Amino acid sequence: MLTRSPDALAATEGSKRGTSIRIEGVEQDFGAFPALRDVSLDIQPGELVALLGPSGSGKTTLLRVIAGLNSPDRGRILFDGENATNLPVQDRHVGMVFQNYALFKHMTVADNIAYGLRVRPRRTRPSRAAIKARVTELLQFVQLDGLGGRFPAQLSGGQRQRVALARALAIEPRVLLLDEPFGALDARVRKDLRRWLRDIHKQTGLTTVFVTHDQDEAMELADRVVVLNEGRIEQIGTPEELYDRPASPFVISFVGEAVALPVTISDGHVTFGGRELHIDTHGLRSGPARVFFRPADIAVAAEGSGDLEGRVESLRRTPAGVRATIAIDGYDQTLEIDSPLDRSASLGGRVPLSLAKARIFPADENGDYFNAGDGI
Amino acid sequence: MSEIAITSSGRGRGVKFRPVTHDSSFARYTLIATAVLFLAIFLFAPLAIVFVEAFSKGIGPFLTAFGDPDARAAIRLTLLVAAISVPANLVFGLAASWSIAKFSFPGKSVLITLIDLPFSVSPVVAGLVYVLVFGGQGLFGPWLAAHGVQIIFAVPGIVLATIFVTFPFVARELIPLMEEQGKIEEEAALTLGASGFKTFLTVTLPNIKWGLLYGVLLCNARAMGEFGAVSVVSGHIRGLTNTIPLQVEILYNEYNNVAAFALAVLLAGLALVTLGLKTFLEWRHADALSGRARRH
């Protein structure tokens, strides 16, 4: 939907491309509440990284620490290997797009975009004509040609978002930081802007970090996703790694749907409701544990086999087969399972179920789950 | 069929229909008449009398009242006091509301309460406090006298008392406004490379300018019209420490009605101008004023 002129693109390429960001043992407390706990992260030059987590997980705090809007209580931030921990926000040259855009409401779109250039000290400030030319280029770049004279209140959400981005790009930032960039937009605009942000990233080559609570958004856009929970990094990985090798129960539950079965490990055998599950326990110690699997990884098994058993609560015909709602014995929620027609299943009847893939996490003494063990 | 005869005009033979929020016309007119009568007796009549009395002997004596050197001195002093106390409270109000709205620090709620103190303390008490602190028998009195500084019964005392009384106007106007706006735009300006001061000038100030003007307007009206606190610290020295309100009282006590009301016209005129500007601001810039301001 969006095309860009090569000239406008060149304008944003004047910036230093691909700054690396290194975060070392960053901690931040808000009063008694720790917002970030021992966070370390390496972001490669030109990478597109998502900070993913539920609200209160510390993802926005981490973004603000990178921007220099918060100073961490402990730890260091390095840009291209240089310590930037005590570098004032004005000198970090970060392009920040705020959650609700934070456009200057009393200024026109053009003045908003020109702001970062106009506030420069006289020595480094471009001439009036140069600023004007740059604003025109950027307006074109974000597809808002001719709207420079409007005020933010006269724009739609998606347009404001793009003004905020143009304003951030105007200062030729070293890194681009976006806080919930699509949070305030409706679903259709979100989809367009996602693709657009990916393009912008590709074309500017800027190291880009964005915060989101939406796992689809993170998985679709980012090269790597950092999953945060309660101020701690749960896992850093590519979308594939997060889907296929989630490192913790939190990750597996937060990234996609998951079913959790309470099980017991004894001498390397996993039992659930008296049945043995054939899961490799990797020498995990005996005791309570939890088995996680995705709804797609459970299927109706052939008669006489299967790890689990369930009762068919309802049956519905689909083009390829049937969709059964099945209550697993010993589990309080029902599952929807698609199966081909040749598997015999009747309403109220019992069916064997097999797990294609599962992960097991033993509980610690508090009953919390930690330590990944590889599944089947 | 009488139920169906309910008509919007209410004149049908059936039940008279009217929306529940509409009172009967009798109640409506009684309420309006009461309000108008009240306003007429307590507001319009006194205001009218100020003008009637001032011009009771024609325009000549009215103007003569302003020729009196003491009256001129009073006007000059009032302008001087306002010229010092309003900017002082403008700076204070900005600083206080900025720190309260944009930072969290221990003692914040105490500061907010203290700002409201002048609203709850009688101005006379405020004046007395200054006499006790800076007066001849006061806390710093002997020290000040030894250094040849006179505060009480002199202009500095009047300025101090006025600043105290008008203390809350700008701050109370700006605090809710700034709290409502948050600091996100300022943060955006900082990330774009603006210094703190530049951010204040280019982002904060434009966002609060109408609220600030509104607060200054109210502050100025009060600074020029303050009687109680100023009366205590002034000493009523003619031509030296009398502000317009004090001069009005003196003239009135001397049965010099025309001169007294002539000066009163000046104050009333100030009040009317303030009211006019205030209404204009509320009408034109309602969205830029805080919710609190609009409720005044």
C-alpha cells in the first residue's frame, strides 16, 4: 500500500547505520517494587528486536532505560561499545516514538517534524531552507505529503503515528525505539502499519527496538523477541525458538496457547492421573511437575494406544473431518481437537489421545515451575 | 382514549405531558425571579451605587478626586505592589506546579496543602503574622532596625502581605492543568535533543499559556484589591503606604464620598475588565484551561 521515493529514503540514510546496543545487568527499582531485575541483552547492529511481556513486566521501563529517560539503579548501557549509561537523553540521539505519539499539539505537523533540528545549537543547526527540505522529504517518506500544515488533532491515529515516526527520524537517530507502536490503533490499520514498519526498518537499517504486549505483533515483526516477566528476561530468541523451544512455563503460556497438566515425576517416569506419559525427563528429579503442550500437538490416537484418555463432549463436522470437544480425564478444561473421519469417536464415548510434542517443567519447593526439560 | 390524547403541547384534554426534567412554569419562574432578585440586591445595586455616588456631583469632582496627590500616590503604590507581587507569584506558581505535577518527592502533599493556606487563613491574621515576624517588637525587628531596613509600615511589608494573600492563584490554576497534561511531550522534546530550558519554552509554556494568563489575571485582581492583610502592615501613612483600597476607606471615613467612590470606580473597573477577560478566556480557550478553572 505504501511506496516511497528513493530520494526521501536517502535522506534518512544520512544517519549512522546500525548501532549495537548492549545492556549489562540493568536493575531498576520503583520504591520497593523492582521494575527491572538483572537484565542483560545484546542487540546487534540493524536488528529489529521486540520487547514482549504483559503489563507490569518492565518492558517499557527497559525501553526508557535505553532511551535515557530512566537511569538504571545498577548496570550499564553501551552504544557501539561505548558506555552510554550516564549520557543525557539529549545526547543519545535516540529516535523515540511514544505510546500515544506525544506530538506537540500546539505545533503543525511540519513544526513537529522540524523540532529536533530547530532546537539544535546554532553551530550544528541546519539552515532554514535545509530544515524545510528535510521536513518535505520526511513527509513524503511517511506518506503525508501536503499535510505539513495540519495540527495533530486534525489527523487520524495512523497519520499521527507516522508523524511521530517522521519526527523521530528527523534527528538522524542512532537507534529507533517504539513504545507500543500500534497499541492505540484499530485492527486493520495495525496490520498495514506492521508491514510498513518492517519496510522502514529494512530501508533505514536502523537498530530498532519496540515494546509490545501482543505476541502476534512481536512474532510477525521481530528478528528476535525478548520475553519479559516481572522485570526479568524469561527468554531471548527468534520467533521459531520461542515457539519450538520455550525456556519456561511463562514463555510457553504467554507465546501462544498452551495446556498445562499437573504431573508427578518418580524415578524418571511421568504419571498423570495414574497413567504414564512417555516423556523424556532428562534426569529431572522426582516430584511434582507440569507438562505443557500446544492444543495442536494433541490428536486422537488409534484404539489401544495413546498417552491420555478423554471423553467426547461434542462433535462438529468440518470440511476435512470432525472437530471434537474433549474433556481430558483429570484436567478441568476442555480441548478442541480436529481429527480425520476414520478415527471413530462418538458423543459421550471415550477416546485415546496422543501427544506429539510436550515440555515438562518440574516444580521447585514453592510449587513454582522452572528449568526446562526437553519433551517427547 | 384520554391516554392517547397526550400531546407534545401539553394542551390535550388528557394527562398533561412533560419530560421529567422540566419543572412547571410556576416553579421555573419563581426560581429565576429569586436568582435575579438576589443578584440585583447583592451585586448589581452595590456596583451601580459605586458609579452613581462617584458621579453624584458630576464629572468635575470625579476627576478632581484623581488630582489629589494622596490618591495618585495610592494608585502608584497599588500598581507597584501588583507589579512586584504578580511576577513573584507567577515565578513561584510555575515552579511549584512544575515540581508538583512533573515530579514525585517526599512532602509533596504537604506542599500542596501549604499552597492553599492563604485561602484558609484570614488576611488579617496573615498581616499580623508579618507584623510579629518583621515588626519593631517582632522576631527580626531589632535586627532589621539595626540595619536600617523597614518592612512593616512600609512598602516591603505591603508587598510581602500581598504576595502571601495572592500566593495560591497561579499555582492552583496550573497544578491540575499540568497534572492533566503529564510529561510525555516534554520527554519527547528531550529525546529530540532539546535542553530542559528550551523544552520549557517551546513545549511546556505554550501548553499552559492560557491557564497561566487566567491565573495571573485572578492573581492581579486580588493583588490590587487586597484590603485586610495590607491594612494591618501598612500603617495608613497618607501618600506613602496607602494602596487604593486603603485610600478608599480613609476617604469614606472622612465623609468624602465622591473621592472615595471615584477611587472605588477604578477598582470596580478593574474587576469588570478582569471578569470580561476571564469570560473571554473561558469561552475561547476552554479546552486549554484545566477542568478546575472552568468550574470557577
